[in-house]
Amino acid sequence: MWQDPIVEETRNLRKQYAELFDYNIDAIFADIRKRQEHSKRKRVSFPARKPVSTKKSA
């Protein structure tokens, strides 16, 4: 089976990052939030979309 080197690199980096926090998702999320707060990049958020009704009218 053919392996994409970019995908392999991404998976290895993700594994290394998770190992830093002993695969603790709460610690990983806290680190991401901390990095986001200290980032100089503009953060964009969008308002929630209204749900679309799937009921058909009679």
C-alpha cells in the first residue's frame, strides 16, 4: 500500500504533541487555548446557524 509522506509526517507530529501531555485531551486542549490567547493572529468566529427544519408542510 502506498504511503503519503506528508500524511506520515503529520501523524508523527500529532503523536509527538500528544505524548507531551501523556495523551490527556484536557491538557492538550488547555495548551491549544493558551497558544491561541498568546497568538498575534486574528481569531475569527461565526454566529451559530439556525437549524433547518426538515418537516414537510401538509
